[in-house]
Amino acid sequence: MSETGSHENVSDEKLPSAQENGHGAVATANDPFADPGLPPHEPRIQDIDEQAAKRSERVVAMLFTVSMLATLGFIASFVTVPVDKYVHIWPIGNIGALNFALGMTLGVALFCIGAGAVHWARTLMSDHEMVDERHPVAAEQETRAKVMEDFQEGAKESALGRRPLIRKTMFGALALLPLSGVVLLRDLGPLPEDKLEHTLWAKGKLLVNENTHEPLRPEDISVGSLTFAMPEGLEEDDEEFQKEIAKAALMLVRLEPEDIKDKRELDWSHEGIVAYSKICTHVGCPVSLYEQQTHHVLCPCHQSTFDLSDGARVIFGPAGHALPQLKISVNNDGFLEAQGDFEEPVGPAYWERRA
């Protein structure tokens, strides 16, 4: 039943006969800046109709009950829904069933508690305005004078001006104390030192195919192909594998030597095989898309594009600098090997880097 209909069923004696002036109201005829006070109080339908109050009570109870059921649903979902189960939710798409169930049930539980509390406060709790005049903020002149007098007396009795040794050591103690909090920042982890500037690549390290884990020969890489490599000795079950491969991941492309425009790139290659860091210099995504006709490689995250025929310089996108090149050659057994580490740090720029 609407509130309008409820008003029609209320007897005249229950309705307020006249609206009283609001608390604190003052005349404003001659003073447009005078405080107009609070507006007259208007009773709610729940204040004068017990049936409307009962309906509001049932709504609040229903919301709290739904919250309880949603909480039980959260617990049941956590226990029964498999972690690897996926469902299709339009328009989101495929999503983990457990995450969806937990999010929905917990969201409903919290929302219903909040909605129930708001509806309770707005319809059933007292809504009478209360006026409490605030005392002056500023202290009396006598009080301020007494405070200044006490302060000056305390400064005189402390002898701080006549005791420079105490004054200086006190200021030193107060200045050094915050350093104890700075020291606690060490618990955030060890300092990176120069670890970001070096990878596992070193002179004589064989280039190993990431997929087959076999050392690479020049004939394994055909013109126009893209091959991913890593240093020998790095195994996927190693504890440090993810950390090291994030810096040492390498991509190999074979170009026709006459297509290479950059002289240093040509000198660091072998029979047109060039080796560049796979880590994008924007935010560190893996560069993995290669255009054979243009010799361009594309980062799929933010479309940074690098020209592998011209020193892997940036020709499009937000990347800040070219991909670092690894100097390679062939050992006596015919396998591709590194001639050292990258000459500059791989990946995105950071403020400590010198290259």
C-alpha cells in the first residue's frame, strides 16, 4: 500500500492540526542574512500509522533475513563449488564459478545489512531535529593571558635558554627518533643492488630453445622465423626460474644480412641471426609478434613496435627505448653462444639505471 493511500485511512485527530514554527526560527523580513532556523517538522507516515510502521519493520527484517541467507550461501559456495569450474555470465563472459558465487553472496549479505539499517533509521527511528547551541570557540581574554603567562613561566623554569647542551641534545634526540621507523622499512625485502642490471647471460653461455631445451645451431633458425631462447643451465623447476627468465628471455630472428641497417647490430649477429631481449621496454610484457616482411616485432600489451632491422629501435607505441641486443657467435661445436651479457639493463626504465 502506498504512503498516499495510508494517509487516507488515518483519522483526522491523528493528523497534526497545524505546523509549528521550526526550532531556532527568527524573523528575516529586515535581515536577509539572518539564520532562518530549521524547517517545520513534518511527521512521517510511520509516525502516525502503526500499520505503516509494521510494514517498515517487516521490510527491515526481510533485508536482514536475506543477508543471513546470503552469508549461508557464501559458506556453502566456499565448501561445494570446485575451484576449477567456470561459468559463462553475460556480459562478463567466462568467469570462475567460485569467485562469482563468493562475490555475489558476500555482496548481497553486506548490501542487505546496509539497506536494512538505512531503512530502519529513515522510517522507524526518531527523526526529530535537535538544536544544540555551540559555545564560543575562542577562549576568554583572561584565559589566553593566563596560558601565555604559564608558558613563559615554564620556559623560564626549564632553563632551556641557559642550558645549550641540553637544548642541542634534545633536538638531536627528537631529530633521530624518526629514523627508527625508516629502519623498519628494511623488512620490505633486500635491496635490489645491481641485480636488475645483470642477467644469466655470460660469455660462452649456449642459447637453448625454450620449447625443446636443446642447444640451438644456426641451421635451426630459418630466414623469417622467430625463435625464443634462454641460457643453458636454467631449468623450469628451479626456484629462481621465474625471476631469471624474466630478465634473460631472448628472441632470435634470422634476417638477410643485407637487410640489416645498423652496423653494430650486424657485427653482433651471426649470419643474419640477431638476438634481442624479449622483455618490452615499456612495462616488461613479452614481445612475441613478428612481421616477416617489415622485420617489426610487436608487444601485444600496448602495441609498442620495434624495428629489428635497425637496432630494434622504437617506431611506434609507448616504449621508451630500443630492445637490448645480445652479441652472439658460434662455438667450435657449431652451437650458438653468447659473447657476454646485455650491455644495458633489460625491460622498463627505472630511475637508478645508468644506461
